[in-house]
Amino acid sequence: MTGLRALLQPHRLILMAVFAAFVIWCAYALRWDWLPKYAPLAVEGLWTTIWLLVVTSVLGMLLAIPLGMAQAIGPWYLSAPARAFCTIIRGTPLLLQIWLFYYGLGSLFPQFPEIRNSELWPYLRQAWPYAVLALTLSYAGYEGEVMRGAFAGVDKGQLEAGRAFGMSRVTVFRRIWLPLAVRNVLPTLGGETILQLKATPLVATITVMEIYAVSSRVRAETFIVYEPLLLLAVAYLLVAGVITLLFSRWERRGSGARAPGATTATTGQAATKP
Amino acid sequence: MDALVEFFGLADSLKLLSLSPPGWGSNLLRGLLHSLQIAFGAFGLGLIIGLFGACGKLYGGPVLRDLLAIYTTVIRAVPELVLILILYYAGSDLINKAAEAMGYDRVEINGVIAGIWVLGLVQGAYATEVLRGAIQAVPPGQIEAARAFGMPPLLLMRRVTVPAMMSFATPGLANLWLIATKDTALLAIVGFNELTLETRQAASSTRAYFTFFLAAGALYLMVTLGSGVVFGWIEKWSRRGQPSLREGRR
């Protein structure tokens, strides 16, 4: 009940009253008559955003594991390209990468008749494959770096114990190394996923209709500036809150035998990605 | 050199990137200059906001602490692009309303200044968290000792807290600087002529997308790698006289 008591301190009550007054003022003084007309489009946009976030995070993570592995223990001919990939992805703006793929590849592909006649062409003419590609590579670049540290940080004794029990290298990796590594960086991964959420509106610039693009369309069609943007900010806050909740639940579930001090190294790393 | 250019068929690309008028090189460099201007300004403003914010979060009263918590949480959860749009429209709207109320004409907002303000506010939220963590990592006895000797708060800040926290703050601040340089690309969306927008204009008017986007990527990468080296020096300098962290840990 300490949480409730902390909320009921007098200054917090006043802050909440001010906030409630602001919300009521927004509801009455601002224009919301466009909302019913655009609500279906907004729901669709929100769905696109979440879909993009989940798909690119999962694909990016699958790419990041070999990238981190190659950097942590790989021979130089694997670790050098992996490191170069991570440096390039992390060193250039995501917007530039998205435009490079969309405009660059998009203008290159039609020159080849083989591609134009292939089964994939109807997809390659749309914008979302390029958005997925760019966001996946970006997530993989940032997470590859995180996973390198995670793999290197797992106690060697654990791996040796697994080998001593006669586990094959693959089993050791699947049953011991990967779970321990992921568990240690779960807080960082949560922060990175929120950063990935904040990166999704960039794909609106290549005509993918996610929630940010919907709000720009409302702004362009009705000349209402602030209301869609406010609502958009609230939507992102809510999704970010859900991500935080999910990750803290995962963290609690896997924290039974966590080494003391393992969490301290990962706090404050949420600021690693634009 | 010429043979290499010939061999890779780069002659056309080089012509497009040349600095004299038929080429677009000077446009790209001007965009890079604008980007760097904004990044420097935003990073500096973010540091100032962050220093005050960190002190407010650590030593301020309950109201100030709650307000700062709201500021850092909201800024870090909402995409920079949305914040830039809100702050850009709201900021120029407010200034114009104020100008009209005082009887002046509507003013054109300078793109560089607006960009610095908007990105600086965003950077400030992250810098607050980085600096708060760094100040907390300073052994409290050092700050208490300075207080016990009667140092006034500002002198304490300048002589004890800031130098002692530098080594803890540099990695986070290096990250923030990289974010600042890359976030300048977002100003392309509000139509500000920084490197990314200049690149896109050059690319779409010449149809040489790969040439220009790769060239701009190389420019950004040069800035990133260069600042990595500089921050390495700063970190080494701020760690002078301290035992190596690496030996202490394992």
C-alpha cells in the first residue's frame, strides 16, 4: 500500500488535479469532430505500427544473435565484417538508411527484367518491404553490439559445466549460453525495443501508412494541427508503457538465480539509439 | 588514381559529387555544416538542461522532482519526430502570437535556431538521466567533505561534483552526442536543409540515388568515427589519476 500512499501526497494530488484540468480543457476547447471519421484509419495505423515493431524486432534479434556471436568469439574473418556492419548501421541516421533502400533499391530493381517478371515484383513495388528491411537491419546493428557484450559476459564456468555434463556445443549454446546472455541484457533489450518503436514513424516518409502517417494525413486534410499530434503522443506513450510492462514481467520471471550486480551494468543504457 | 577511377566506373559519380556547380558536392558539405551546427547547439543546450535537471532531481523538492520525472519520461517515450513536429509548430505559433500581441509582424523562424531548441529539449531529457546517474556514482563522502568545508553550491559543483563525475558521464555523453548528430536528420522532415534533405534533393534531381545516399552515409560515418576518437581522448583525460576500471573488476 506504500504505492497508494505515495500517490496521495498533497503535491501529487495537486499535480493530478492540474493534469485532469488540462485533459478536460483539451476535451472541450480543442476540436475532436474529425475523430469518428478517421478512427478506423487510426486503428489500422496503430496496427501497422505494432506489426512493424514486432516483426522487425524479432527478425532483427534473429540476425543480432549471430552478429553478437561472431564479434564475441568468431575468427577475424567473421568478427571484422560483423563489427563493420554494426559500426555502419550505428554511425548513420536511420532516415538515410530507409531512403537509401527505398529510393536506391527501388530505382535499381526495375532495371532488371528478371526481377520485374518474378513472383516477388508485386511486393517489391510496395513500400513496406523496404521499411521492414531497413528497420530490421537497424535493430540488428544495435542489438548485435548488445549481444556481443551479453555473450562475453556469461560466466565461463557455466559453459564448462555444460560441456562437462556431455552436452554438445549446440546444446550448450541453446540451453545455457543464449538464455543466460539474453537474461542479463533484458533491461537493455526493453529500452532498445522502445527506441525501435520510436523509430517506426520514420517509415511514414516512404508512404507506409502507420499511425504517424495517419496523423499527418488528418493534419493535411483538416488543417487541425495540435489535436492529432497530441493524440499521437498519447498513443506512443501507451505502447511504450505496454512494452515496459511486458519486459518487466519477463525480467521478473527469469530473475530467480540472477547473479548479484548483474542489473547494475545495464541501467541507463536506454539512450543508445536515435 | 585515375586508373582506379576508370576501373570502377566511378567517373560519373565523381563528376556528380564534385564541388563546382555541375556537381552537388558543395551542397552536401553545406548540409553537413548545418547538421553539425545544430548538433553542437543541441548537445550544448542539452548539457545545460541536463545539469540543472540532474541537480533538480537529486537535490530539489518533491514538486520539482515529480515535474522533472514527467519531463524525462514523456520525452523519452514519445518519438523524436513527433516531438519535433509538436515543438516546432507550437514554438513558432507561440512566438508569432507573442509577436502579434506586442504589435510586431509575424516572424520567420530561423531553421537553425528552431532545430537547436527542439533537439536541445529532447537531448536535455536524456542528459538529465545520464548526469544524474554520474553524480550518484560520485562517492558521497567527497561532496559532503566539500560541504563541511563551507563551499557554496556553485563552487562545489564546479570544483568537486563536475570533475569527479566526468569519468562516469563521458560514455553516456558520447552516446548522446552521436544521437544528436543522427537526430539532425529528422529535421529534414520539417523541411530544414541539413545533410539528409540536401542529399535527397540532389539524388532526386539527378536520379543517382546510390551515389548520393552512400556519399552522405560516408560523411555521417566520418563524423561518428571522428567523434569516437575525440571522446576516447576525453574519457582518458577524465580518468587520469584513477585506477583502471578493467583491472578492478576481474
